[in-house]
Amino acid sequence: MTSSVNAQDALLAMLPEHFLLGGIVLVIIMAVLGRGSRSALWVALGAVIASSAAAFWLSNLPYAAAPFDGQFSVTPAILMAKGALLALAVPVLLMSRTEFTDGEFSILLLSSLYGLCLLPSADSFLVMFLGLELLAMPVYALVLLAFRRPQSAESAFKYLVLSGAASATFLMGVSLLYGATGSMSVDVFGAALASSDIMTRTAVVLLLLSLFLKAAVVPFHAWAPDTYEGASIPVTAYMATLTKGAVLLAAVRLFAGANVSGPLVDLLLVLPLVSIVWGNLAAIKQQSFRRMIAYSSIAHAGYLFYGFLGDAEGRMQAVLFYVLAYSVVNLLAFAVMPQNTDDEQRDSLDALKGLYHRNPFAAAMIAIAMLSLAGLPPFPGFAAKFLIFKNVVAAGYTTYAVLGLVGSYLGIYFYLRVIQVLFMTAGEAAPSEQRAGGMARAAGALCLVGTLVLAVLPGWALGRM
């Protein structure tokens, strides 16, 4: 394997990564000098906004390059995906203002975002593995930062162990695939899907299972509810949206232009379907908002992997639109939730009883998020699910599309239950309940704008993916 480096392309193609790296270095310098830990948030915000803007700018040029031949490349579609995910990190940072006063959160989040940016550009399994680890390792510490929740250490440990197991599975799959093909290029994965060689098939299965574990697809989902519940609100929001989206973009990069067929298609039929059904059923009985969102994310991971059954041409578009629609409404719900010094009480659905009578705006925003997650029109979740299932039907898997739709109807119950709690019950505010802070409200406003754009102009958004 040979590779060459083009310095000019490396500077331009990795401009989003360079802004993130600059932000990390600046925040570390500020921490060492002991100057303005609060300012770290503004530096991180500037780095993320500059990084996202650079990705959108390069995408619109349109710009494509492979500065590290065989290792790292960008195309307009990849840059658009990076820009969209980085933009979603802005509300996460705004939400963190009331939870974290020091610069650790900013450094860890920027480091994780750097790994996120590597994934869709990875041309080799080495870069993809580096991206997955850079994405996950800061999140272990981010979960642990929720020191106000007694279960945060246990949650971080579970995530560490199971994410480590996923990484080991990924490496084993890569090793077998390299042994069978002699190449570390991710492009060999598409050809391996149709291979009859036992070693190659084993490698493909291991790689798929590692992604299922990272995305919390049933039966590899056990870590998600405990980890989401033990983390703070901004970290839960980040894990439920951006890290999951990054794993799906890595999967899109692996499958690239390959059409899924043969015996391995069963893995993408059965496990995502079970994930949809089990995630929705388990969410029904949850009394913790974060655990409910965790099981909801397990079901949505199933929908997303269903997208790989469809035609390769529309896969990137369908998956990216779904990730955006799912992420922006999840962040909206988390951003407008009332503040509470008792983090465990804040997490209870009982704390949301009668919220409409105390805070109509927050109740309306959470209701919009629930209706979109349920996939009801005219909210963006409807268009996202429509795209996924349209592709599945077009690929000839009509029976599984119908089963997936039936499974999605199960989820409508618990989303509507949240709305019933918000609007149709009487409840008094806990003494420690407060309205969301100004930064969190700004995050909610940004997410609301994103939700409206995706709901009113889905065609415009799809045309740019």
C-alpha cells in the first residue's frame, strides 16, 4: 500500500478538522494559564461554527480532494454531511453552559468531534478505526463528568467496556478482511459483501456487528439505557444524536456504492427489525425521560440500518436526512426541558406533568419533538421515515417494510403519552424547578428553526445532500 501527501489539499480538505484542532489547543492553553474557564465555551463555539462553515463552503464550491491518497478524502457530499453534524454540535455546547463551568467539557467535545469528522472521509480501515476511537474515548470522560448523578461512574464503565468490545470486534473483522484480500482499503468491503469465501464473510459479519454495537442495535443495546440515564443532559443529547449519526456515516462509507444482497442481507433485515420492535416496546414502560429516549434511539437505529437495504444511489441522502431530522428534534426536546438542581427528579416524566400550565412554550416544543420522533406528518420525522421505507420497498423488501411500519406504530403510544403528561395532567412545579437558561433557550430556538426548515422545505434540504 503506497500513499502520497498533497500539502495544499491537506490544508484545504481538512479545514474543518484544523479549526477543531485549533480550538482544542487554544482551550488547553487557556486552562494551563488559568484564564477564563468560562471563555472556553465561547472558544469551542467559535471553533465548531468555523468548522461547520468551512465544510459548507467547501461543499458549495464544490470541492473534492484526496490529500492523503488511500487514507483520507473529501467530496461535496461528505463535506455537507460533516457541516450538518458539526452544526448540530452548537446546541449541545449551548446546553452545556449551565451544567459545566470548566473547560473540560469543551476540550472533550471538540476532541470527539474531530473523530466524527474523520469517519465519513476514511478511505482505509486504519483511519476509520482512528475516527471511531477518537469519537468514543472523550465520551467516556464526558459521561463521568455528570458527577451529580450517582450512577455516572457505572454508566461510564459500561460504555467503556462495551465500546471497547465493539472496537475489538471491528479490529478482528479488519484483520480477517486484510488476510483475505491483502488490502486495508474500505472499498474492499463492498466486494466482500458478495463473496462466498468463509473468511471474508466472517470479516463482514464482525464489522457489521461492531457497528451494531456502537449504534446500540438489538441485541447489542444493553449499554445504551444505563449510559444515557447516567450522563448529564448535554452528554445524553450528544450521544443520542451526533455519535449515533457518526457511526451511521461510517457505515455509509463502508457500503459506499455496493448493493446489499446474498445471505448477509438477513443481518440487515432481522436485527434492525427486532431493534425497531423491541426499542419501541421497551420505551413504553419507562418513567425516566432519558431511558425512554435511549430505547427510542435503539428503535431509530433500526430504521437507519433499514436504509442500507435500499438502492445504493439514494442511501447517503436517506440516511443523512434521517440523522438530521432525528437529531434536531431530540436536541430540541433536551434544550427546552426545565432546569432542576435535582438532576434525577428532572429526568422523571412526573416532573413534566402539567408543564403546559407552567411553561407553554417548553411544552409545545417537547410536543413537536415527540410528534416528529413518532413520524407523524407534517413533521420532519415523517419525511425521514418515508425516505427510508420508500427505498426498502423499491429494493423489493415489501414484507419487511410493512413489518417495520407496524413496529413504528408501537412507538406512537409512548410519544403520545409524553404529550398527554404535558398537556392533560395537573402538576405542580418542584421547588427546585427553573426555566431553561438563556443559552439553553437559544439552543432550542436554533433547533426549532432547523425543525421548521426540514418540515417545510424537505426537498430543498434533500437537494443539497
